[in-house]
Amino acid sequence: MVVLLSKTVHIIDVKSGNLKSLQNAIEHLGYKAIFIEDGNNPELLKAEKLILPGVGNYDYFVEKLFQKNFEKPLKDYINSKKPIFGICVGLQALFNTSEESFNSKKGLGLIDINVSKFKDATKSVPQIGWNKLRLLFSLNASLPSSYDSAEVELYGLNPNYHYYFVHSYAAIINDQIKQNLLNEGWNLGITTYGDQQFISAINKDNLFATQFHPEKSGKAGLKMIKHFLSGKKYTSIPRSNFNSNNKNLKNFNGLTCRIIACLDVRSNDQGDLVVTKGDQYDVREKDDNGNNVRNLGKPVALAEKYYKQGADEITFLNITSFRNSPLRDQPMLNVLREASKTCFVPLTIGGGIRDYKEPNGTIISSLKVAELYFLNGADKVSIGSDAVTVAENYFKNGSQGSGNSPIELISKQFGVQAVVISVDPKKRYVNSPDATLNKVIKTKFPGPNGENYCWYQCTTKGGREYSNIGAYELTTACEALGAGEILLNCIDKDGSNSGFDLELVDHIKKSVSIPVISSSGAGNPQHFREVFEETSVDAALGAGIFHREEYTVGQVKEYLLEHGFEVRFDNGIEI
């Protein structure tokens, strides 16, 4: 008798972040996704496959999970032996509690481990990027007799593939804890970040969970979701020809060189939404065509193109605010909705993440603005000009936050990893460190009058206005307020194709412990190599180099690989 598997998947939704991408991944694989928002919903126990995705802050997620009465139904579902899959904080909720909880809020307590924060000064926290895992199987695992454990995938998980991680807290373990779990019948995926090992996947019977986001892990993640939904638990590892398997390749505490494609999006004079690019933020053509906005293509189509080329992330920067339409009709929302259907890597949206005034006068908070972007497919929001104002107020207030800034509000609910600060600085030369109150560096490239020192002045409104605060001070303040990543632009380098400002990158990396993305100036693959080789940057971003089709994302990665850097490729993965 042939048993027909249900093509319906139920997803628990406590409104904690981007679940749109998970829904899109499931539907891309031919399944129907149904959300359950209350533990009292009888559909929960009727579900044949259940997913528990947790995005953002542990306290917020667990509190909502219990408020919505999910505790007992979840435990009953697990005991029913039907398949359940936890993702990210959904994995962390299976443990006792987390250091991220200010009041030691209890999780489900199904695994006797506490979640703790990464504590290694040599690595950026949060961990944001592509890492691997190794699989350990318990003695009770019913592996096919013809397989060696080193040749087995668990729900499509493969130690040769890279998966996307974004978290500050993890189930950090030692050899004793690891052995205890194996003795208890758990299969484990173990990942190393810096000098710490943590549980990146765990499975026993019908319960399966991962710390990484499979819906954001490209083909490797889609394959894993497909295997879970189809009940394909153990499979042999196919022969892999990934060059990145070379253990001698340079990586960053386990992470690959992360390459990000950036799309500056605005409406042109004809009202069309286009991807554009300028020199030092001037996006208009200098020709006989009337000084039109430079049109490099449509945002959704270009995003899919770069995803297929191997982009590790895609960033959309809204460089106009589309002020004349209600928030629910903002064009960028539709860009996110459509892009997340075909791009299974992280999507960041920048521009307009602030308190918003509707045409009818209604005020919508920055938190609600961010939430709407998350609900439509964004994984992170980027805050630019408003971050400068927030930082200025932070220092005026004795290095204290107000509690109501966009950075504080969004990170408290959605986690620090959801908040990116976009910095637009301009180099200012001075004769001595005493010439400014801001942090200076001694530069290798003296100024026009022989100045040996410089600082980086923050700008706002696309480089049109200047602040008295420096980039070093801005990033320090924003990290303290809850930002999780820095997108570091450079007005002097933008559109120059002369390479990244390595002194600026090094300067800002010394100011923060959170990841830093280098942007502005990339003109060839050599520039990406330089920034990874000469600084401790966490990622590098390209825009014009890709839009003008001078190089593809894949060509940049191939160049890095040839020069000994580990990069992610998924073109050899069959879903």
C-alpha cells in the first residue's frame, strides 16, 4: 500500500520576526504553509508536520510562546512522535533557559542545557555568516548498515555545506556534555566559532532543531527542509567537488568570506522603481539625456540574479523615502515580498526605519515600521541618518540611551542581529589629535597640506549634511544601544573603484565587537582580497562592480578561493 504524505506544514507564529522567508521556502518546495498563532488552536495537535521558528530575542520569543499557551500543546505534540522542527531561538527554547533572559525565563526544559553568550574576544558577536557543522550520531541511531557514520546526511545536513548563522547566544558545550547527549540518544550537529563549540543541530526520534536558518541557507538549506518534510532522515553523502572543503583555506573563526550585493533603490523621474548607483551619492547621469537618474535595472530581477551568482546576502537601500504613500503601500515592501520568493539568503532593507507619518497624519513608530519589513521578508533593517541623531543624544545624555530610540526598540524585540547601522563618513584631515574631540588615527596618506592625522566625520541625508560626531563615536554608541552589525560606507571612496578604505575599516573594527561590513570603493576582485587580508572585517559589499557587469559575484568568490580564502558555493547541491 502506498502512503501519501501530506503536503501541508503548520508553523507556529508568535510574531517575533521574519517568517515570510520560511513560508516562501516551504511553498517553493511544493508544500502549503499554515500558521498557528494560538496554542489553543485545535489544528496544532492535528498537524502532521510542525515547525517552531524563533527569530530575535529569547525573552520576547519565550514570553510570547507561553502567553499564547503553546507550552503544553508543544510537549504533547512532541510526545505524539509526529515530526517537529525548531529553528534558531526555536532550538534555544528547547533548553532550560538562556543568558539572554534578564530574569532567567524558563524554556521548555526538554534538554538539560542552558544557553549562553559567546565569550571569545577574538571573534565578532553576534556570529553572522556562513559556517559548517560536523555530525555525531548516537549509538542508538538506526543508520543503514551499509553506511559509515562519516558518510551519512541527517535530514540532508552535510558537513561539506555552509549554513547561515546569525546569533549571539548558543548551547555551548564541552566534551562531557557532548558525550552525555550522545549517550541519551541524541544525534548532534556541532559547529565551532572561534574557540567555542556549540550545538548547531540536534535530533532524537521525531524532534529536530537547528541553530542556523535553513530558509536563509541557499540550496543547502532548501535541501534540508525538503528532507525533513519528506521524512528522509538518513541518506548517503553524495560525492562533493567543492573546492572550499580544503582545510587549509583561510576563514574567520570558522566563517567564510561573506560577499554582499547591494542595491540602491529609488524612483526615477518617470516614477519607475530602479536600481541606481552614483559617484559619491550623485545618481544622475552626466550626459545629454536631461540628467536622468541612472537606471541599472529592476531590484527584484537583479536580486535574483545576484543570488544565483552566489551572493551571501542582498541589501536593499531605499535612497528615497517614498513619502507620499501610506506605509502599507510602500514600494519596498513589494520588493521584499517578491525577492524573498526567489532569494533564499538574508535580505537587509535600509532607509526610512524611523517614526513615520502617514499622509493622513497618523504616526507609526519605528518599531512598527521595522516589524512590517520583517513580516514582508526582511531579515535585518539598516538605520542610517537617524542613528546619528540617536548617537548624538546618547552622548548628551551621559552615554545613556532613552529606551525609545529605533535601535533600542527594535533590538529588544527582534534581537541585536536584526539591527544594522549604516555609517556614511567623510575623511577629515587635522594636524594633531588635539584638533578635534573625535577619535583620530595617524594616516599613511597625508592630507593636502601635509596633515598626518585624520578623523571620519559622519554625514546624514545621503552625504548632504554633516554631524559633529565621528564614525568611531557613532559605532561605539550604537553598539551600546543594541545594534548588531555595522555597514561601513565611505563617501570619499564611493564610486571611485579604487578599493575600500582599509584605514577606516581597521579604525572601526577597533571601536566595536560586533561584525563590520566594508562598503564603498570595490572595483575589482583584488579589492575584496585586500580588505579580507589586511583587516579583520567580517564581510565586504559590492554594488557598481556587479551592476555594471564588470565582474560577477561568483568571479569575486573564485578569485578569493584561488588566493586561499574560504567562500561558499552551492552550485553543486541538488535539492
